[in-house]
Amino acid sequence: MLDFFLVVLFGLLTFAAIVLFYHHYLWKRLRNPREEQWALGALMGLGSLFVMLSAVDVGNGVLLDARVLLMGFAALLAGWRGALAALMITLPARLLIGGAGAYIGCLTLLMAPLIGLAWRQFEARLSWGPSWRFLVFGALLQLSLGTIMLFPEPQRTLALRDAVLPLLILNMIGALLAGWMELGINQSVVRAERWRRRALTDDLTGLGNRLQLTETIERKLQEIKQQGGSFALISLDLDNFRHINDTLGHKIGDAVLVAIARRLSDSLTPQDMLVRVAGDQFVVMMPSASANEIIQHARQLLSTAAAPLQIEHYVLLLTASIGVVWSPQNGAESRLLLQNAEIAMYRSKYRGRNQVTCFDDNMRTELERQTGLTQALRLALESKRDLRLVFQPQFSLVDRHLTGAEVLLRWRHPQLGDISPAEFVPLAEQAGLSGLLDRFVMEQAAIQQAAWVRAGFNLKLSINLSVLSLRVTGLAKEILALLGKYGISAQLMEVEVTESVDLEGSSEAMAEILQLRAAGVSIALDDFGTGHSSLSYLQQLPLDIVKIDQSFVRRIQPAEGPGNSILRAIIALAKALHLEIIAEGVETEEQHNWLAAEGCDIAQGYLHGKPVDRLEFEQRYLRQSA
């Protein structure tokens, strides 16, 4: 009997040691509830193994020990994973020990976790305190001792006489010890919930994050399916926020996000939900309301975001762009709703920022088309297929002889047919393909020009370059190397700079333009009069040519009018600066004659021919000019 009480004491000490080691050392190093369950179950299994090795042999390998308590708590505290981990450790060991009670011992090992798992389901529905719950659980564990009745005689009698009472005492004391230490499944649930809350919270602002929003949307969508109703999502993104991070630093940027989050939260009702989904993008989920009310609320959010913001000693003025969707009209799943809200928000940015845009299906259709065209354009550039050059002739307004041609790019999609440059050029810029596009045009134009030079036609070609290409250091060297490679004089090359592009603030672009000009390449200012700083460009850029935008040419009237006066002033200004003048979009004989009378140098437009491919250009213009 003394040996058995020593075993009982060893079992209690083992249980206490496991609890203390786990909760004061191990759990802090675990990353999630799943790891916690495996670790706790394995510890309980190791404890069972230790007490099993020091168990009392009541006859021919029939062991009695404290493993019932440990195996039961492996299941109760750590769930099925913990029970499995404990059984994987203890069952092989019990079979290796052998003896007449080996299989009965394994049955005891199996019953204790099953009781723990069953009690876990009922215990969660009770409002009892930890002590009472664990006391009842300790009593239930006694059912596992029923396997003693399977022992053969005389071991069964010895066990009932000498071991049952100490084992009952062991299980009850161990259960009370666990309750006193406030262990149990509730603690795991609390910790799991704490991890869950952290996973659903944005660390910077304290708002919910995308995961929380997604789960909330899914629940709301289920309610709509069952009960009807609707809700709205307002996607808000700060305009040009990265400039704050780039110029003032991320510390100021983070403070701005925290302040904006607080402002937006203060402007919402308790029924609304505000989350930060990424970077400077927030989403508001609002309950069912009329479309006008939602849009009005979205505009109020714009005003809230636009109010002056004091961060340290900086006063910042921000704007935002907003997209609005409704469910289920604009989507019946969270992923689609969030995508559509972002599509509408980016449409607000495209339209000029600081505005509200409501989603419609055409936006997604357009986005899908843009995505498909971008990928197809990338493939076309890699394969150098489906892209071709066309040439629009330029004629002298004095004697109408051919002086040159503007090189234009055309793209014929294999399935969609001809795609307008007005559509694919902006897509190329957004996708970072404008440099590849310009290089393709430059090389193909150089190859063609070299062929014409060999044929005796010294024709000047004009090429448009995007501002993104002009800002790349080394562009001028690349162009000049290309001219040298194909044996083309720099005087036969003209580079057009679009006036609507801000080049004054780009020292890199200015350096490239100066290098080209110094080598003999002509520099033309395209679309003159449509940009933001026309006179400043004329003063600062090293120009040779001014190209008058066709919108001015169209305003030429037989009777003197404002359009004629403005165009006459532009021509006079260019002549005073000793610049050559090319008028674009000359489509009628009256326009041609008026420009010639006013001293314009060159006409480019449909009167002299639409842009055509190489063969037609050679037949219609080069051979006739020769």
C-alpha cells in the first residue's frame, strides 16, 4: 500500500509539474492554438509514460498508476490533437511493457481521452465555475477504472482492495488542482479568441482589417440570402499619399493614417463598420440605406478627409477618391464586392481624384479588356508581331513638296482587330511598357529610314517619345547609337516632345534632349497650345520646331474670328523665335491656303493623306516626289 501511495503522489507531482512548465514557460513560445494543443497533449503523454514506468505491479504485469488523470486532461485541455499526441506516446509504451494486463491497460488509455473529449462538448454549455466543472470531470474519469473488472483473478481482487480508493482520490485531487489553477478548455478558447482578435485588427490604427471585413461581409451575405436586405461598401483611398512618405517620412505617414482613421470613425454611426484594408485604403460597410443617402455620406467622408490636418509642425491638405458598391446588386460574394469597390475607387482617381464614383458593370468589363490588352501588348512586343509603323506625310505650304513624315504606331490585335493608339499607349504607360514601345518604334523607324536612304530618299522622320522614356538616363546615347548602327544622319531624325508633359522639373529629361539636340537631332514641341506652360516651354526647351495642335486649325473660319486671331498670334510668336512651324490636322483647302498666307511652313493632315503603311507611302509620296 505504501508503494501505491508513493505512485499516487508521483502522479500528482507529475501533473503539477506539467501544468507549471507549460503555462510558465512553453505556451509563450507557441505561435497558434494548434501548436498549443499538440504540445500540451505530448506533455501529458510523457507524464503518463513516466508514471507508468513507476506503477505498482499487482500481479503478472497488471499495472495500476496515475495515467487515467493525465490522459483525460490531454483530451479535455488540448482537444483531439492533444488526445492523439498523448496516445501516440503511451500506447506503444504500454504494449512494450506487456504482461497479462497489456491490452486492458491500452483500453484504459483509450477510455480516458474519450471521456475527456465527451465532457469537453458538454462542459462548454454549462455556466458552472472552473472548480465545479473540474470536480465533475474528475468524477467522470472514474469510469475508466471500470477496466479493473476485466483483470483475471486474483489480480482483480487485489486491485479492488488495494488500488481503487487511492486511484479515486488521485483523480479527484488532480481535478480540483486543475480547477484551482483555472485551467481547462476555457483558457484555450480565451487565448484562441485573443489570437483571433489580433489577426482581425490593424496594428497601426486599431481598426479592423481586410480579414475582419471579409468575414463580416460573408455573414451579412448569408443574412441577405435568408432574410433579404442589402448593404453598401465605400472604398476610400487617399490621393498621392506616398508623396508624404517619400518627402516627410513614414513616421509622419503613419501619424496621418492614425489621424484619418480617427476622423473617419468619428463621422460614422455605431451601425457602420470602418476597416483599413491596406496602406492608405479604408473601407466603410454601411447597412441598407437609399442610394442618395449612401452617396451623400460618401461625399461627407471626402470632406472629412480633406480638412486640414496638423501633424507635428506640418499642416497637410489631403484629398481622397471613393468608390461605392451595393450588395447584392454589385456582387454576391465578398471578393467580388471588394474588387468592384476598388474598381470604382480607381475610376475616381482616373477622373481627377477627390470624387465619388458608383460602380457599374461596364467598369469591370472595361478593366477586363484593359487587362487582356496589356497582356496581349506585352506578347506583341516580345514577338514583334501585330505591331507596325505607318507614316503621315508632311508637305511644304509653299510649293507642296514632300518634306518628311511622322512615324506612328499601329496595333492589330489577333482577335479584336485594330486597337487605337489612344487606348493602348496609356495602357503601355500604366504597365511600364512605354519604354519597350518607344524602342520598338525607334528601331523599326531606323531600319526603314536606312532602306529609304539607300534608295536615294533622304526623308526626315519624326518620332514621338513618351516622357517616361525621356526621363531614362542614357536614352540619347541609345538613339544616337541606333542611328550610327544603321548609317543614318542625325539631321534626318526629329524627336517630338508632347507639351502636356511636365519636363521642366525633370533634369534627366532635359539632359537627354540637350544631348540629342547637340548631335543634330531636331526637337519639336508637339500639340502646342494645349499644355499647361506653353510660353515657358518655348523659352526653356531647346526647340527647332513647333507643331500647332489640330484643335486650333479646325477653328479657322472664312470670316475673321477668334480662332484665326489666336492661330495668327501663335505663328507670329514661333517666327519671332526662329522656329519652324508645322500645322497638324490640315483637312481642307481653305485651311491650307489660310496657313500658307499667314506664313506657316509645313502642313500635316488628311488633305495630304492619312497615315499609311510603308508600301502605300512609297507608291503615293516617295516616288511622286522623286
